[in-house]
Amino acid sequence: MTQLPSPPRMRALYPGGPEVSSVAWGMWRFAGDDVAAAEARVQAALDAGVTLFDTADIYGPDNGEPFGAAEALLGRVLAGNPGLRDQMVIATKGGISMGVPYDSSAGYLGAAIDASLARMGVDHVALWQIHRPDILTHPAEIGEALLAAHQAGKIGAVGVSNFTPWQVEALAAHLPLPIVSCQPEFSPLAVAPLGDGVLDQAIARGMAVLAWSPLGGGRLGNPADERTRAVAAALDAKAKQAGVSRAAAAYSWIMAHPARPIPIVGTQSVPRIAEIPDAYTPTWTRAEWYEVLVAARGEPLP
């Protein structure tokens, strides 16, 4: 049977933008005080061919650390080894305010961007994304703030995270810059973007898709219900055929979609980071790919 096209290992993050790996490494769990260990994780990702690094200012409290802790730890790594910076394309996010919870007002976004740059010790990031939509801020105000940051050379491009397609359209109507990326939850367990218009819009607009929680928040590693076990079994069949782990099969399943989603690998284990290239080994037929989707849906396709 015909195999679906394999994703390239490198791609443009957006038209005219930097070349990045088609798998990203995420820093939600990037934590601790051991800078050498943190640097080892970054280096492991680079050694695995990863050049796109995803973080956010809110990464910290979920690990029992302060707001901004993950960015600050990355800043300490880069301060100790400045040569790493030129090997990395950094994407970060903002717009979540502790206790609010969302704030995309112009003043808040401008301050959030400046604070992120300061924590990381950089003067520019390739991609800055609004982490969650703030439905109380008019898109025109957001557009003005992001345009100002872009014109100041602080952000290379603008993206969104967890936006609906219509929220993207509303912002796009008031933003004199292209929205180059979206960051939905997408995995073999979280398949809503296949039908809610998110991936279709990404294709139509030429937006990069950064898929967060590609292993279902770890549930695929330890299936605890019938649906998850069914999805894991479908992935295991491909993993066994390709000689890779279930995780690698899951990443490859995500990347097989024509929107070419970029899975954000969140493991903080150096040996598991080293396995990232295995995601390029499996290939899928349409029947095999749809088998995973049927398992995820828990019912046959129409």
C-alpha cells in the first residue's frame, strides 16, 4: 500500500523565517537549580537534531517554582555557554497572569515580552505567541502591542496558542503582521484539531502547527482506560514494525498530517531526548493512520 509522505527533518518556521527542526523540544518541565544538568538537556536536544525550543513565561509554578523560572533557567544556561544561543531558535509565550488568569492588554503584553527577554538574557526571540486568548481585550489593542514589539526587533514573528479559528481570524483582521503559528493540544489522544478547523486553518493560512502534549500528558506511556489502551495498541503495532518506541510512533503519526504539525517533545530525560530522531523512522499507510484515529474516537469513522 502507498505510504504517506514523510516529513522533512528541517523546515522553515514560517515563510522567510528561520529553518528549524520538524520536532521541537519543550520546557514546561525545565526546572531545578542544576545549571550543568539543564545545559546537558539542551545539548542533548541539539545533538538529536532539534533546533526549535519552546518555552513560556508561565512555566515554573506547575513545577513548584516561581513564574518565569523555566525562562530564567534557560537564561543561566545561555549565560554559561553563550555559543548555544546561535544553535537555537527560541519560541516563547505570554499572556497568562497569575490569579487573573489572562491578560492581553497592550501594557501587559509589552511588559511580558520585555520580562521574558530579560530572564533569558536575549534581545530577540524568533517567535512570540499569545499563550491563551484574553476575550476581554480587543484584537486591535493586541495588534498594536505586537506590532510595536516586532518593530522594536524584540520578536521575529507572532503566533497564538490555544486559539479557536475564529479568534485567529479576529486577531488577524487587526494585526498588520501575519500570524505564523498556532499551538493546539494535538496527539493520538487529543484529536479535536482534526475536526474543529484548527489544522484546516493552518493549512489555508500557511501557519506552523506546534503540537503540545503529543503523548497525551504522559497517558500514552501508562494507559489507564480502554480508549487509551486501544490507541496505544494501534501505535505499538507501528512501533514494532519500525523498531521504535511507542512515543516515536506517536510523534510520527502527528507529523504525517498534511499540516505538518511539529510535536513538542517534553521529556527531560537525556536518554529519551536522544531518541527523538526515531520519530522519522515509521511510515504510515492511510489505513494504518486512520486505525489510530478510529481508536482515538472510540467509534468507526462515518
